[in-house]
Amino acid sequence: KKKSLNLIILIPSYNEIKTLKKIIIFLKKKKFNFIVIDDFSNDGTENYLKKFKFNYIRNTKKLGYTGSLIKGFNFLKNKKYRYILTLDADGEHPVKYIKTFLLFLKVPRSKQNL
């Protein structure tokens, strides 16, 4: 696992099983820590996450995108992670940009062009 940056990827998901599977395959291949917040999906998301023993939290009712993010942040705030990166389960944020994000974290703040 990639522990050097203490990074976890938070993925809120509502009925996005097709793209979520592709994202998870990529994250597992690259050995990233991640957690999915399943927003009470009815497309088999929970069964898939449970079957492969992926880290997830299932909302007991639909909370929406922001509510799911907040739930995830609250769950992670006392964990060992220094960084939390959010990815949309619909693939809006291409996973290939995770590498760019990680490179950015390694550049000293004084040299970051924000």
C-alpha cells in the first residue's frame, strides 16, 4: 500500500456501479487506500462492495452528494490519513490525474504556483 503520503480516496456514489467498478479496479491496481460512501444506491453497489470486501459506508437513506461527502469526512477525521482526495463515482474526475495530485503534494509550498 502507498503509505508514504497517508492518503485515502473518498468516493461518494449513487447508482454509479459501472463507472465505480472501473475506478476501484484502477485504485486496487495502484494500491491506493479508498472508501466508498454508498448513498443508498439501488443498482447493486452495496452487494459489489460487500462481495469484494472493499471499505464502504452505506447511508441508511439518500443524503445526496454533499451529505455523503460530509459523512465520509466525519468518518475519516480521526483516522491516520493526512490527505483525503475525493473522486466522483461517475468518472467526472479522471483517475489518471491522481498522479498529478500526488506530484503536487511533493512540491514544497513555497514553489507551488497557486
